[in-house]
Amino acid sequence: MTETVAVIDYGMGNLHSVASALGKVSTQNVVVTSDAAEVSAADRVIFPGVGAIGDCMSEIRRLGFDQLLREQVSSGKPVLGICVGMQALLSHSEESGGTDCIDLFPGQVKFFGHDLKSAAGEPLKVPHMGWNQVAQVEHPLWHNIADQSRFYFVHSYYVEDTGTEVKGRCQYGVEFAAALGRDNLFAVQFHPEKSHTAGLQLLQNFVGWNGQS
């Protein structure tokens, strides 16, 4: 029987780009859905997101998707967060005047700042937009992806490097978490669906992943 990947639709994600990328790397059935029953019935779940975290969390809570995500993670099925979808999994974000998030990963989301500088003292633009290298920490979702591969980022807020659950690191004025992972939950700050070969490989790894880290 063909397995199903559910891409959660709460009105705040680049959903069809994610679905299209999944179609390039997998024969699994991909559904873009806001139906909790469809999400619960799926074999894997992707939680994307773009935009301001305050608006995202308002919709997530209105639809009950915060509890839905907790249930999906607790069930043991593989779950992947992307971009703001990753930030929403943290405890709290400075964005939107301060926003409490879903708290599946402990930690804070912080603003890069208005005077961000490189190690050489050169001004850096915010948002962090474009290609950047990711230093990997061993995890099955990095299979067949070279360490220090470049991925595509677009964000003004970053997840602090919290240590043991960080599975990828990136430098942009500060060192921040480019990927987080624990058990069957994995999340990335970058957009794998926009990251060409390396991004497609990560999605291919996800659809073949059994949730073991």
C-alpha cells in the first residue's frame, strides 16, 4: 500500500512548492490538507511555514494544530518542520512583540538585529536571504548530503544554538541552529524545496525515514 505524506495547511506556508518537490523524489501520496483526520491518518507529516510567527501561531491555535502536532510527534511517526514551521516548534519567539510557541523543542527564537556584522566587521543584511553552508551533526536525514552543503535561507529571526538537539549549524553574524532533531521529529530553518540537489536529497531521506535517530 502506498504511504501518505501530509503537508499541514494552516494558510501560512509555501505548501505547493513543498508538495511539488516531494513529487520529484517520491511515489508516496502527498496531500496538502487542513483536515486533522487526514493528518492523523498519514504516515509522515510536514509542517511548513512562512510569514510572521504571531500570525502563524494564531492560526495554529485557532485550528487546534498545536495539539495535533504534539499528538503526531507522540505517535512516533516522522515529522518535519520547515522554516517558520521550525521556529513554531520552539518555546518562544521574540517576533510579533513576543510569542509563545508550541514548545516541542526548548529554546528561543531571536531577532538577528539591526547592526548585524560578519566576523570581519562588515555589515550584514537582515533578513538572511540566500545560500549558506550548513555544518552537519550526524543524523539519518543528512544521508548522501555532503557536510557544509549550501541550502537556501530566508529569515530575520533565528533559533539559538541549544546544544544537544542541534543537528545542523549555520553562521550569519552569529552561529544559529539550521536544523534540530529529537527522536522522530526533525526541523530545518532553510527551505529544502528551494535548495536544489541537497534539499531534494533531504526530502527523499525524510520520506524514507523510519523516525529513528
